[in-house]
Amino acid sequence: MKAQTFLPQDYRPAEDEPFMNERQLEYFRRKLEAWKQELLDQSAETLEGLQDSARAVPDLADRASEETDRALELRTRDRQRKLVSKIDQALRRIETGDFGYCEMTGEPISLRRLDARPIATMTLEAQERHERKERVHRDD
């Protein structure tokens, strides 16, 4: 078992420290785990809410409205399920030492980008190239 890295409460990764040092990795690991837990908690609340609302509503308009709300909630939870999968992949990259590096170019992903979107797998430039290429092929 690896010893836990000390991280001050107000720690933020800085450009002037070595890239993806132990403190930065620990910072992103904690951030990802907290995000994952928040999503899992919301999913549990949704399940409870769906079980509570599984009642027969006599009014057709109310029933339709409830079904629409339920469908929207389930779509949201499906997106969050996919997000949890991406968070798990990012946590695995932390363990393997690949976290923070672009999967296309191997270059470091900016700390600002990772702080805003810790599941990012590409630098901003590589992501933009990828999206442009996707758009061109989609139009074919």
C-alpha cells in the first residue's frame, strides 16, 4: 500500500513545480474520487425518487408530465454513468503514470485544462484537431 501524500487544504497545482509530481497526482486523484462519489450519490437519489414516483397518476396530463420528467432524469443519469466510466479511466491513468499527458501527442496537458476537466485525455490543440477531423468526416 502506497503512503498517502500530504496535501494542504488550499493546494492548487502550479506551473512552477515538476509536472505530475506526487502532490499534483494526489490532488487530481482526490478531485476525481470526490466527483465520482457525488455522481454516485446523485444516482442513488434518482433511484429512490423513481421508486417513490412509481405510482398510478389518474390524470393523463400529469402522467405524461411525470413520464417526461422520468425520461429526462434517466437520460441525465445515463450521461453520468458514462462520466463515471471516464473518471475510472482517469484514475487508472494516475496509477499507470499516464495521467496528464495527451494520448495523441504525448505532450503534457495544461494544468488549467486538467483542473477544469480532469478527465481530459488530449491537449486543447489535439482536441480541436480531433473535433475538426470528426466534423469533416461526419459531413461525408
